[in-house]
Amino acid sequence: MASLAVMLGVGPGFLEPPPALVGESRVEWDELQAHLGEAAGGQILEELALGLALKREVQSRGVTVASNAIEHEREMLTTALASAANLPAGDGEALLERVRVNRGLGPVRFAALLERNAQLRALVRADGAGLEISEDDLRQAWELKHGARVLARMILVRSEQSARSAADRVAAGESFAEVAAQVSIDPSSSRGGVLDPFSPSDPNYPAAIRKVVGELEVGKVSPPVAVSWGTNQGYALVRVEQRIAPAADAPSLDSAKEQLRAEVRLVRERAAMDRLAKRLIADASVTVFDRSLGWSWEKRSGP
């Protein structure tokens, strides 16, 4: 059996150890390069391009990134993860470790991610546009977090004719749930059209649906409603199953304002940070010469 020194390529006549061994065989960087480039090269190049663009942007605009900004980004991330999972804040570190493993964020990439976030946040805060929070914003945030909910079923189809046909079947006595399971193109069809309870103020739902559930009597079926989602259009029938009152221990709007203001600000900052990152990547002049890296760059999901 070859000695470890020979296997690693160290000692007289050898340059340096290989990046890896498979059994007694050396695996060299030039063998790994093409595979690594195809597997993740585009994503890594995008991260590096954004990092360089951010450094230029911070310098050109004279924006100062606080010395503790990177640690602050880590704290916000752990807090957000724990909050999203309805767990104590102390569990955030364990959740963060799982996220890092799932996303392949080792020490180098994770440190770079925190630095980019700190720079993006500093730039967004320096700009300030779109971060103003009105009383209406706070009221909507309270409704989304603490307000009443609606439990409803929906049948979503492509055409008005299909919607009217589904409405006729329900009116003739067929179960709304069965018709939804048969004809609805919404993912809720597998649950008989049941939607997760939502607030009529939730902007994630089409305005037409929110208006209908806000006005419709429990147990009644709406007429066909024209809706749009993304670039798609269709027609929906909605039936309100239940109206869920706010929790008895829900805080009042006045008592929750400061917390809501901080939460809304973070959401808007994150959205502004994402828009800025996309713009900087789109504006970056990236020229790729390596064929494998070029394939990955072209096939990535994009900014």
C-alpha cells in the first residue's frame, strides 16, 4: 500500500496535496473544475458579481456600513427564523445551522452573504425612498397579524363559461368540494377547494377575491369573479365557510403600533434590498470565458 505521503503528494518531488483522495487515487482541481462550474458556478459567480458591485456602490455613494452591521444581520436572521417557526428566540441558532446546511452556506459563503446584506441595508436606508410607514400601513399590518380571518373554498378555472358551468353544477345540488376537486386548477383542488384562513386585507390574494370574501354571506356561493395571478387570468367561484374572529388576547392597534412599525420597516427594507440587488446584478458587466461556468451562468434562474 502506498504511503500517505505518496498518496497526498507531499515530500521530495511533489508540489502540494491534492484537494481530495478517492481511495489511493488523487483527484485534482482541473478534474473538479468543470463539474463544479456546471453544478454551482453561475450562482457563485452571481454572488461574487453582486459583492463587487456593492463595494463599488457603497464607495461611490459614500455610504458607511457600521462596524457591527454584519453581526446585526446575523442576529436579525436568527430572530426571523425563530419567529417564523413560532419557536423561542434561543432556537434561532439551531434553525440557522439547518438553513445553512440546506443551502450549502459554509463559513466563506455565509460570511459573504452577511456582508452583502449589511451593505444592501445600509444603501437602502441611506436612500430612504419607500420606507415611510403610514397609519393605514399599520392598520393593514394589524389586520394581517391579529385581525379576523375567513375560511373559504374556491373553484378556479380558465374561462367564464367553465366558471358558469361549475356554478350550475353547485346550484343543482352537487358538492362544492367535489366540483372543485374535479375542475379547479388551483392547488387547493386536492382539498376540495379549501383555502388556508386568510385576512381580507392580505395583498397576496387578488383584490377581487378579497372583495368577495369581505361581502359574501357564510354558506353562499359568489358569481364568477375575474381574477389575475402573475401573468395568468381566470374566473373563480368562492364560498365562505366560516368567519374567524380575532383572538381574545390580540393586542389593540395602539398597543401594537411600535412593534408593527418595526416589522413593516423590515419587510420594506428587504423588498428594497432585493430590488437593488437585482438591479446591480443586471447592470454588472460579466464576461465568462470558461465553457462549464458559462453554461451554469446562462442556465441560472437569474436576478
